[in-house]
Amino acid sequence: MKIDRLNVQNVLAKADQIYTELQVSQALDTMAEAITQRLHDTHPVCLSVMLGGLVPTGQLLPRLNFPLELDYIHATRYLGTTAGGELHWLKYPTISLLDRTVLVIDDILDEGLTLNAIVEYCQRAGARQVLTAVMLEKQHARPKADIKADFVGLLVPDRYVFGYGMDYQDQLRYAAGIYAVHGL
């Protein structure tokens, strides 16, 4: 169910800011340095995971000063809700991944089910190497898929977060900073 404009404004007004825009920008700088050191001579395919990975990818790529190719993949468990369900594949990359280094860029590593499935897809598509970069990694004791991000921007508590590409009921992806929904 979509929330209306007033409810969106209310959620943002009551939200707890976890990281400021400046802190996110500094984390992106640090990630870019680490990615550049590791991938500068590989001419990787960067796959942005839609929709949440759109903003982190758009913020990260200008910080990478080496040749790369960009494509996207769209797989989701949320479909506008706040709880993950079955994985839905909405779009596969058009660039061949065969014998390529692939950098998958996503918004958050939570339970890891979506990111793990995307990495497995890339491997089946013949990628030589698959690395992952996430803006956030959620800290919790719940079971996780057998995946660890290669590059992590920031750690967040086990709360429902939004901003910098992450949404709350298909809203607030545009928020400049990382916020946690009050009461969730």
C-alpha cells in the first residue's frame, strides 16, 4: 500500500538520522579508494542493483577514475513493502559477463539473499571474478546468506533504514543521509 505525501513527510520528520550526507560522502570516498586499488587495471563491468543501488552507484562511479563499463540488474524481494519475500528477477544485464571482472553495487547487505543470488547469477554467466560493494551493512544476529561484501561503506543497526537509494514503502530514496524509521 502506497503512503501519501503527508505520511511521507511525517515519517521523515520522525526518523532518526543515523549518518549525515557528509558522513555518507566520506564513506563513498573511502570505498572508491579501496575499489580503485583493487580494480583499476581490470576494466570491470559495474552492475548497479536496481532500484536501491541507483544512488550509491551514481555517487560512487564519478569517484572511480579508471576504465569500466556500466550496466544494471534488477532483482528484488521487497516490491514496495518493508518485508522481504520471494526473489523477483525484473532485468538481467545486457553486457556479457563472460570472462569479466564484475563489481555488483547495491544499497545494503541485510540478510544477503538478493546479493547472493546476483553473485551466483554472475558466476553462472561466466564472470571471471565477482566482487560486491554495498553502501551499508546491517548489523544483526539473524541468519545471513553465505556472503560477505568486499567493499562496505557504513555499518547500521538492525533497524529499517532509508535514504541514499533505500526506500520506505517506495518513498524517501532521495533523502540525503541515512535514516531509521521511528518505531520500526
